[in-house]
Amino acid sequence: MTSPGQTTTEDLAPTGTADATRSARGLSTATAVSLGLRLLGMAVGMATTSVLARYLNPGGYGVFALALTLGTAAAQVADMGTTITVSSRIAREKAAAGRILTTGLLIRTSVALLATVALLVAAAAGLFGESSAVVSVVAVATPLSAASVLTAGATARFRPEVSAVLALVQGVLWLVAVVFIARTGGDVVLLAWFFVAVVVVQTSIGVAINRRLVPLGRPSWAEAGRIFALSWPLAISSLAVMAYYRLGSVILFHLRGAAELGYYSAAYKFLDVAQLGPAMLVAPLLPIVATSLSMDAHRRQLIFSLATRTGVVIGAGTAVLLIALAPALVSYLYGDDFGPAVTPLLLLAVAFVGVTLGYVGTTICSALGLVRPIAVLTVSVAVVNLVAQFWACARWGATGAAAVAAATEFVIGVTTCLLAARAMTARLPLRELGSVLAVGAATVLVLWLVRLPWQVEGALAAGIFGVAVLATRAITTADLRRVLSRKAI
């Protein structure tokens, strides 16, 4: 038994289990380790992208990026909200953890198989043009993505480092595969088969690690019914998110060709990598929020305020750095052939503020079961987004797609945080959020007025933004002491 307001976890030793309260310092340490692993993975990922883009050139990179985009979209659809539902339930119902996790795994695998069949049929019909052959190979990896639901157990146990280890393993193996293909002159289809092999290895390691955290139990129809009852709004949201987050690439490919998609994908890769920041933030946040209704109002307000303020600092700070370094990053990593990717990257940098707020708001709402409003929001936004994508992609290509993405992410981020505030019966720290956005805009203006070497601009951007955030008290020393405390948050 635990007293109201305590956040607990089960620290599993090899010989058994034990319930223990995870201190704020323990959460911070686990998150810091995970962040270090993610940063290493980020460096590996960017090196891989650089080799891949230079080897394939914009057209070939666009063909391969479309295949990966469709494979990722199929995996997202197959999840149907299962992972976050399973994680939230395990955090609350520890005794039934094994049964819940196994049932979720079977659900995820079954839907993933259906998604694979759909991709294979579409590819066989030639719906993806010159990318169809690559899509048919990448689709083979989709059922393996079902094993990612096992990380729900690690998340519920406050073990964010597990998913970071798996991501790093995949990144290193993928880098080796890409370098081998580049040096031997292999084609894109062979590259896709190497991708499948990497996913197989990553999945095997993931199953071995996660079984030690939450041993699998016997699945049951009753558990499946409970998971479906909680996750169906999230399933609708997943379809809508896939529509505006992934189908934009398909629209761009069909309207403007592989090269234009190559520029957009090259720019978006920076956002994919940068998402390790908000991912690290919400990893410990989900199980904490899942039990927050037993806390007093002051503690809920504290958690919500700290989460949203940290989220906007991560989002705005990353946006400032990407804007300052965009030309240098594109030139250094991709080469001069990818020069047209700079403008989309500037717009997508702005979008990252909304992405980070969306992480925070969606995680809180999902953990507390407020998923129907999220479904309504995402479906509505998806409809508007797709219409806008057809118009913007046809008119401005990759730049138009990035502009629509930026607007979409801002709407999603702000609205989900408002919904999260209602779910936690807390208030948004509007003054602090507004001051961070103003500081970010002012920093970008200073950099625009003062043209300096990119190394100096990057350091200056980080320095100005960091000092200004502390000066405006958007993040305070009290927040840092609280995060490093030995007490539970």
C-alpha cells in the first residue's frame, strides 16, 4: 500500500520483484542516462543519414524515404493506442501486468499483420511508383514492430533507458548496413532488406530485455476487451495523426516527385532526431500522471506546470538552434545538392515548438483517459491538413509541405495542452510559456540582424536563450532542486 500522492514503481531484480517509491533523483538519473544514450544514438543517426543521402542523391533518397515513411505509418496505425493504454494500465494495475502486456502484444501483432498485407497489395498494384519495390520489402518489417509494445512495461516501471538502448542498437546496426551498401554499390532494394535484418535483430534483443522487466502472462479476451474500450479513441487519433504526419510525404511525392520529397525528408530528419528531447520528458511523465488523481491539487499543479514549462523550453530552444544552424547543418550533412532543404528546415524548426507541447499534452490526456477529445481534435486537423497539403505541395513543393506541418503542429500542441490542463484540473503557466516564446523570437531576431560564422551563431544562440530563460524565471533553481530531490515528485 502507498499513501495518496506517492508515485511508485516496481524495481525488478533478477530473483524477484519489489515495490519501491522512485525518488525524483532516481527518475532524473534514469532519464539522464536515457538522454545520454539517445544523444549518442542521435549522432549515429545523423551520420547514417549523411552517408545515405550523399550516396543516393535527392531522387534516390526520396524513393527510400517514402518507403520508410509508409512502413512507419503502417506501424503507427497498427498500434491503435495499444502501447500507451497498456503502459498506463500496468502503472495502475501491477498485479495483472503480465496478462495485460501479453494481450496487448497479441493485439498489436494481429493488426500489424493486416497492415503488412495492405502495404504489400498496394505496392504490388504499383501505387507508389518507383518506390513500390522498396515499399514491399520494408513492409516485411511491420509485424516485427509489434514487439515495441513490450516497452510499455519498461515505461510503466520508470525504465526509459530500455527503449534508449534498443534505439542505439538499431542505430549502430543500421549505420553499419548503410556504410556497407555505400561502399559496395548496392541498390535501394538491397538496402531495404538490410533494414529488415536490422529490425529483426533489434526486436530479438528487445524481447530478451523486456521479459526481465515484466514477464509475459496468459492473454485473455477480457483484457482485450478492456484494452479496446480504452484505446479505440486513440486508434482513431493514430489514423488521423498518420494522415497529417505521414501522408503529406505521399502527396508531395506524387505532386512534385522524388527529389522534392528528398529535400523535405532531409529537413524532417532533424525533427525526428530532435524528438529525443520531448520523448525523454514524457517517458517518466506518463506513469506519474497515470497515478496523479490520487495526489492533492497542489502537487498536480506542480507536475503540470513543470512539464509544460520544460516542454516549451525544449521546443523553443531546439527551434532557435535549428534556425541558427540550418544552412551549415544541411551543407555539412547532405552536401550542396540538398541546398533547397534549408527553407523547409527553418519552417519545421518553428513546428518543433508545437511538436513538444503536443508530446506533453497528448501524454497527459492519454494517461488520464481523456482520449475522445484528442480523437475529435486529430480527425478535424487531419481533414484540414490534407486539403492544405494538396494546395501547398502543388504550389511550393517541400516548402509548402513544411509550412502546413508547422501550422498543424502548433494547433495540436496548444489544444492538447489546454485539454491536459482540464484533465488535471490545473492551470497553464501562461506567463512563463509566453516569456519563453518571446525570448526565442528575440534570439532569432538578434541572429538575423548580426551575421556571424555559424559556430559563433550557434554558441551565441544557446547562450542568449539559456540566460534569458533563467532571467524570466520560466525555469527556476527551485525547479532544479525539486527534480534532483530524494523525495518523490
